[in-house]
Amino acid sequence: MATRREKALDRLFRALASAPRREILRLAARQKCAVTQFARQRNMSQPAVSKHVRILVDAALLIKTRHGR
């Protein structure tokens, strides 16, 4: 059975294994960016970007704030 620490490391490595997620992290390190803004810049769908963001948040690599609706 995996320990809590091993599970956290699994989430971290899974998050970093994806090039689009690494690109989201690079952008987020420079400026705040809405999911829709990132999706337009990278020609990705909003649901795809949201899924990547959710994985980054679950791995504690990104903090998500909600504005608007």
C-alpha cells in the first residue's frame, strides 16, 4: 500500500510529465492567466486546459482562484 508521501510524489510526477502542463506552469510563474486566455493563446479547448489545471492543482503545483461566475 502506497504511503501518503508516495501518492503525493505520484501526482507530482504525473503532473510534470505533460508538456502542456509544464507550459501552463511557465506561464503562471510569469503572470496570472485565465484558463480561457491560455486556451486561446495555445489553440487548446477550454475543457482541456481546465483538466490540465486541475491536475496541477491536485499536485500542489498551482493555486486556482475563481473570478466571475
